[in-house]
Amino acid sequence: MSKNGGDRLITGKERGFFLVLEGLPGSGKTTVGQLLKAMGWVFFPEVATILGARGIPIGDRGDTSSDFLIFAEEIQRVKEMERHVLDGKDVVVDSYFPTNLAFAFARYKQKQSTCYPTCLNLYLNAQAVGTILKPDLYVYFDIPLRASVKRQKNRKKDDFTTLNMNLLRNVKKHLSFVHEVFESEIPVFTIDARKTSEEIVKDILNFVEKRRKRP
């Protein structure tokens, strides 16, 4: 499979664009994903949020079982994402493997979960054999830790929140580490998450078009 958003497949059909939104909880990824969906993109919500709605502990309540389930669910839906991309559809995902690893690492550091070494090994093996669909672009929603906590509190959904500042800090650090060490070939576009969702969508679409037109 071609990794470039503007490449054409053997059939002559243009490949869709694969975009991943990343950032701390409360940074606005879901809202932007839904806005892109309204514009015709195929939107995949965050796995952790889907599992949380089923009663699986996430955020501050996350543990070994939830970290493993999040990773396993992400692996399962990669083929569906790839099918849409190969069919010429633009796909946007709220969080992906780097985010999943970052949360697993942060909970591992806090001794809430023992899953990180296993998830990291699975991720590296999947990368090596090419079973992970590589994004054309990551967009990182940059938000101060305290702003993330404040926005989450305003949601009034305690079962879905990550309010522990140390955990959030480690998520942010490890997310950067994953991109620098394991996915350095994929560009990361950092955006100020304090902008309005409409402004963010406009900025993202402008950057996506630049990526499409690259040689």
C-alpha cells in the first residue's frame, strides 16, 4: 500500500488521506473530528472513550486490563481504516497508537498498570511487519495541563476524566518520545488547542492540502 496521501493505487484510484488527531483530554479532538465528519471525512472516535461508555475503566481509573483492551481494539479497527483509505475516502481518527502507548506508560509509571512493556512490544512488532496503517499526518492539539483538567471538569463526566497532573504530564512527554523515536518519518502539525474549533479545522485542512500536493 502506498503511504503517500496523493499517490494513486494500481487501479488508478487516488488513495484517501489518513489523519490522526492527538492531544490531552479536553483539547477538543472529538469536536474537530465531528466537524470533519460533517464535511465528508470518515471519523473514528477514540477507542478509550468507546470502551469507557461500556463501563471499562479509563483515564484516572485505567488499569492493566483497560490498557490492553484499548490496544487490542485499536489493532482490530486498523483494517477498517485501511479499507476506507484504499477506497479513496479521507479518514480522521481521534487518537491512535502513540496516544495509547503514552497512557499505558503513564499508568505504568504510577503503578496502576503493568501493560506498557507488552503493548510496546506488540506495537513494535506490528510496525516491523507492516500491520499498522501509517498516518499521512498527525495533528497535536497543544493545551496546558491545567486547561486540560479544567475543560474535563466542565464536562461533568467523572468516569471519563484524567485529572491527575503527573499522569497527564507523563502522557505528554511520552507522546513526544514515541513520535521522535518510533515515528519520526511522519510529520506532526502542532496547533494551539485554545483556538476555536472552526479555526482549528481551517488550519488542519490547509495543512492537509499542502501534504496532498507534496511530491
